[in-house]
Amino acid sequence: MELKDSLMEFRGSLMELKDSLMEFRGSLMELKDSLMEFKDSLMELKDSLMEFRGSLMELKGSLMGFRGSLSR
């Protein structure tokens, strides 16, 4: 009877471990999703900064042209 009780207790511990591992897996999946969203946000920021850089370069070109026309 003692062996049976020990085995049942061990089985219960294994079930708790399984539940904990499943919960941990769920947390890891949520973390992965959050990191993917963060990566997407960073990519959007990069694209916006590149567009802004392009606009600044256009502005620089326009100002250089304006400066050149004032020199004449």
C-alpha cells in the first residue's frame, strides 16, 4: 500500500510539473508574440526615419539651389 501511495504522489507531482511546463510554454509564446510586435514597430520606425532622411536631403538640395540662385 505504501508503494502505491508513493506512486500516486509521484504521478500527482508529474501532473503538476506538466501543468507548470504548459504554463511556461504559454508565457514563452506570449513573449515571442510581443518580441515580434516590437520588431515590427522597429522596422516601421526605421522606414519612417529613412523617409525623414530623404525629406531632409531634398530640403538640403532645395536650399543649396536657393543659395546658388542668390549668389548670381
